[in-house]
Amino acid sequence: MESYDRTYKLLHWGMAMLVVSALALVEFRGWLPNRDMKHEAVFLHIQAGLGVFFLVWVRLFWRATHAAPPILPDPPRIQKIAAGWTHAGLYLLMAALPLFGILALQSKGKEISFLSWTLPVLLDEDKWLSYSLSFRNVHEILGNLLMAAIALHVLAALVHHFHVGDNTLKRMLPFPGRGEPGLELLNTSTKGNLQ
Ligand code: HEM
């Protein structure tokens, strides 16, 4: 097995685009010239965020039922442990962060729709209104943690690719490189011939 399967890659890059869009829409909304556009940016932020919230469960299911291709050459144990924790953190944040967004809005009695489906109400406004700001603050803190985890994740992928020279990043690239044999080939068939 050389590379992640198509579904893995589609979920990885599709969700990466949704997360980056959700962050950009809310972080740069202040640059927009009027209230209507700012409102539209927050609406789109919510749509992208809910997309992440629904897809993360599909992704966890896919991960649990489909083995990831091995990294070649095999990295040291400590690196595998660090990667495991970062990935677990990313999954946790992709589930918890949108959830706190939902709680922040529903505790204020706001209706939330995804595409044209109205989400079930998880909290009763009468009981939870006083927690609305806390949910909003947790949402923002988790958003900042997600940005840090993404930065670490991207940095690790680049170090693996350019410094270590293994196939960590190649396994997840949407299109296999043209004309260039993958490291995995070097480690199986070709390596034997070169020795
Ligand atoms: C990947 C998913 C998401 C990410 C990364 C994310 C990230 C963030 C961040 C960092 C902020 C704080 C921005 C700031 O004030 O500087 C924020 C604000 C907000 N988010 Fe999210 N969020 C996500 C999903 C959601 C979802 C699913 C909802 C609602 C259902 C939501 C609702 C909101 C709202 C209402 C605000 C406040 C906007 C405002 O102050 O006008 N977010 N989000």
C-alpha cells in the first residue's frame, strides 16, 4: 500500500479547505466594508464550520475501518507518539469547536440551518442564556488552539518531506508525482536491486 485511498484524501483536503475558509471568514470579517457583508461572512463561517462538524464523524469512521499506509522509512517511536497526539488533538478540536459554536448560538435562542436543514435544538434558551458568552469564549479559545495545531501539523509534514525525506506527505498528496518513483518503491522492489 503506497498512498492513502481516494476517500481519505478527499476528506483530508476537503476538510482542510473548509477549516481554512471558516477561520479566514471570521478572522478577516473586520476588513469587509459593510454590516451586510460581515453578516454574510459569519453565515458562511457557520456553514463551513458545520460542514467540518458533520464530516469529522465520517472521517473518524473511515479512519477506524481503513488502515493508513505506513511511513517509509519507519520514523522513531517518539515521533509516532507525537504525531498520534497531534492527530487526536486535531480530531477532537474539529468535533468540539463547531459544537461550542452551535451551543453559543442556540443558548441565545438563535436558529441554525445547515444548507436548508434546521438543526435540532440542543439547549433551552431559558436555562442556558447566561452561559452563551462562556460558550462563545470556549469556541474562540478552541479556534486559536486549532490554528496552533494546524501550524504544527503543516510544519511536521514539511519537515518530513524536505528534511527527513520520507513519504509522509506524498502519501496524502491529491495527485501522485509524475515520472518520479515514490520512496515506497525504493524501499521495496528497487531497493533490493540496488544492493
Ligand atoms: C472548523 C470550524 C470552526 C472554526 C475553525 C471556528 C473558528 C472561530 C474563531 C477563531 C472565532 C473567533 C473569531 C474572533 O472573534 O476573532 C469564531 C467565532 C464565531 N464562530 Fe466559529 N468556528 C468554527 C465553526 C463554527 C460553527 C459550526 C458555528 C455555529 C454553528 C460557529 C459560530 C461562530 C460565531 C457565531 C462566532 C462569532 C462571530 C462574531 O463575533 O460575529 N463557528 N469561530
